[in-house]
Amino acid sequence: MSRSRPATNPISFHKHTKQYYVTRGGKRIYLGSDQEQALKKYHRLGLGLESVLQESAPPVETRIKELANRFIIAQQANWRNPETTLKCYKAWLGRFIKDHPRLKVADFTVERFATWKISLKKRDYSPESINHYLSAVKAMFVFAEETGLIEKAPKLRRIKMNEFPRPVQRKNLCILWLTCTNYWKMPI
């Protein structure tokens, strides 16, 4: 679904990079941090006076740990309860970093993610915990895409929760017991 913008302000501002940008063909074109200069650059692009530069892939040196630190620093302002959420994200992303200590962002694949998902299952983590870990990693890569660190975030999927029978509550058990005992007291 496309969003329409008023003709007076065709550019957008990206909070994390503190830069103005315009989206063309599903790709962000960063125009700079000064609004007036960004608007002038936008108009030059529209007239064909300036060429569009493609966003580059992340540098080879960027490791997952560096990305995780940048993610946590940038996202703290968006969390409702920053202290608790920070503790949780450090634990979730910390587990991923411990399992992949020297992994570079450019080397991350969906297959590696699937292998890690299986390893968490083998270590008897609950499905809910596994999904917390997976969601944290997924959010980190979406952040990397939004800030221009990577071109496209990989499609990472969570695991399906197993359906377990709900435990019967004492109140419901009492109601069931009374219903059964009243049934047998009825004359036939």
C-alpha cells in the first residue's frame, strides 16, 4: 500500500541515521542531514541533473556484536520499559552472539538461522523462549535494513507453538464435579 505525501514535502526523515531520504522503486535514496540541501538534491534527482547512487552492502568488518550494540542503543528510546526491555534484549541477543562469536553481518544466512533455531530446540528451550530469541534477532536485522547497514533483511521465521492442553482450574473442576454428582442423584 503506497502512502501519499503532500507535494510540499516529498522527502522523509530517518530518525536513526538523522538523514532525509526519498523512496524510489522500493529503495531509499539518502539525501543528507540538512533539510534544505536534501530538498535541493531531491529536485536535482527529479530533473535528472544528479545520478542516483545505489546503497552499498555492509562492510565486511561489521560483526553481529557491533550490530547488536547499535540496535540496542538506537532502540531504547522506543521501548515502554527501557530497563526491563534492555535486560531482555541483552540476554536474547547475547545468546545469539555467544553461539556465533565471530559471525560477520555479511555472512549471516537464513540457513544459519535455521540451524541455530534447531540447536535451541535441542537444548530444551521452551517454544515461547525460542520465539523471544528469534524475534530479537529478526528485529535486529530489520533495524539494519532500515538504517541502511544491509540492503535487505533476511526472511526469518519463528517456530510454531505446540498446542498443549490447558490445565483444568480448580473452580472448573468443582463445577464439573457438582454437575456430575447432581446428574446421578436425579431420578430416572
